[in-house]
Amino acid sequence: MGNIQVALLTVLMFFLLVSLHEWGHYYFARRAGILVREFAIGFGPKLFSIKRGETRYTLRLLPIGGFVRMAGEDPEVVEVQPGQTLAVRVKDDLVTRLYLDRLDERSGVMRGEVKSLDLEKDLTIKLDIDGEIERYSVHPQALIIARGRETQIAPLDRQFGNKPVRKRALAIVAGPVMNFLLAFVLFALFLVLQGVSVENSSKVFISNVVAGTPAEQAGLVKGDWVRSINGEPVGGDVNEFVGKINASAGKPMNWIVERDGVEVPIKVTPDAKTGKIGIYPAGEMRKPGFGETISFAGTTMVDMTQRIFEGFRKLIFGEFKLDDLGGPVKTTQVTVEIARQGIAQLTLWAGMLSLYLGIFNLLPIPALDGSRLLFLGLEAVRGKPIDPNRESMVHFIGFAMLMLLMIVVTYNDIVGLVRN
């Protein structure tokens, strides 16, 4: 697989994992009637932005996640106060635009001093226009224009905090659930791509060749059927086949492989230190049945979940060193290496990452989905919400700590690359 193809597949994989997670939040928030202001992939400065309907879709610089910004989750960035002078545009007896600056440049508007306004409940505004008080109703999707930016108002029935707990919880848990569903599908797809080993196989094939290794230099390619080594038939025992290669470290081996029905002689020398040539051998494979595929995906989900929690346990009890942790740089490096092994292996790896992303986001760590669900659980028990300012502060501190950890781990990844 070429470098360009590997790079594209790596980017596509990360985009799929993050965007599907955020789509889960987005879809169920919209179903609940919540105004979704932004659907973002990445953090930091915007690279690309486009608005469709009520939502702005953005691609940001740092590819370390994403977010869905819902109305009412954060303090609104634009406020209109009594005594402020502004201009309004009225259509069908409803205010559709509120202009806060460059008032002299606006045409077809009415300008006045705000006497009172309610953009959340009654949706009304009273203006003093040349000494007369005029009262207007405000459209529920009216826009506030200031500093060249448009911000849609959010009536209370469109805000996250004013929806029932069950609807808010569903909008939050939907992100991790999308990752679990994706992981299941990817594990099933891996088995379809890889196939199932035939019992008592009589042949050994090369399922993949690693670039820059003795195997590639010797001319071996994916799909070769290894007929004989040094004049001896190979048969179908993969372990015996690997053992012969390891036993010939640094020694030339004469192979006969069948490729497209033609026998091809190959001379390959295993690495003198490792005894490897850079191939992935496999026996005869068959297509899996539907039941086998579903069973494999479910079993793999359970096995991988157990491994992930075992990793968390070691991390909590200090059995991990900093060098054992991997950030975005190390994860990308591993992904590139796996992508070189082929689509099947990359599919399996993507399934593992998707499962990990879903589980990690459900941990009760501030700023993660698990923490937000915990606050909703407390609200359901108490019968009233936690102070939004306190909850926002907890999430802010948690996010800052996660970013600090990300910086430390990324620095460690880069140092490790330089050393290697």
C-alpha cells in the first residue's frame, strides 16, 4: 500500500470515528428539539466552516476530537441589554434580525433604544423609536448580527437545559453508542475481509508483505502460495512454515511460490537478528457465514472490552509508565504501520479504537460524556439541576486537565520518535 493511500486511509479512519460519535449527539439533540449551534471536528482555530440550516459545520486545526455545541450549554456570546440602541428588521409583523452595530449602514430597518426585551420566553422587544414605544414580537429563529457574526436566538424550549432529563441523557449517551455500533460493524467487516481459516489447511499463502523488508526485496507479493522451501514441500502448517524461516536467520532460502497458476522461484534471506522476512502467512481461508460473522463481532467486542478495562486498572494502580501511554502522535504512528498491513488489519484496528473511544467517553471524568451523564443522574435523584455555573466550572477544569495530559503525552511521543 502506497504512502498516499496509507495517509488517506488514516485520515479517513480518524474522521469516521470522531464524526460518527458527534453525529450521535447531533442527531438525538435535533430529535429532542434542541438548537445545535455547531458541529465541529477537531479543536482550535477553524480551517473550514459552512452553515446549513441552523447549524454551522466546522473543521478545526487540532485533530484530537470534536464537539457538538448546543444552545443553553454555554453562556450565549451575544447579549442585548435595555438602554442599548439597535436596529431591527421586521417581516410579517415579526422581528427576524437584530443589528447591534454599523446601524447607519443598515437599510430597511427600524432603529431605537431597547426599553425591554425577552428573547427566551415571550419573545418580545419594546423599542423607543423617536419618543414612541413600539412593541414587536420576535421570530423564534431570529438572528442577532454583531461584529459580522450571526447568532440565532434560543427560546427556552430550544435550550439543552430545559429538555427532560431522559432526552438530554439520550443526546449525550448517543455519541458513545454510535462508537459501539461502529466497532461491532467493523469487527464483522474484518472477518468478512479476512475470511475464516480452513481446518486442516493444505496450503500456506502470503496474506501481506511489509514494505522495505527482505520479502519485498526478494519479490514476494500478497497472494503467493508457498509450494516449497529448499526443495521440501511446505504443506499447510503455518507454525512449521514460520519455524523454518526463523531457523534460517541470515541464510539464503530457495522458495517456489505459485502466482497466477505459474511457479516462480524466489531467493529470500531472513534478517540475521530477528529471523524474519516481513510477511504475514495464512492458511486457506473461506468466507464466513452470517452467524459466524455476528458471533465473531460480539465475542471480539467482549474480549476487547476486557482488555481495555484491564488497561484502565493498570493505569489506576500505577502499573503503567508514561512511556506506555500513547497520544495522538503515537496513535497515528501505529495506525500508519497497521494500514501498511492492509485494509483488513486497518479495519480491525479502527474497530478497537472506536470501542475504546466509546468506553473512554463514558468514564465519569469531567468534560467527558460520562461526567455529564453523572450530573444528569444527580439531577434526576435531587429533582432539580446542579448549579449550571458549578457544573460548567467542573467541566472546564476537567477539559484543561485532559488537554494538559494530552500535551505531556504528545511531547513524550515526539521525544520517543526523535530517540528512535
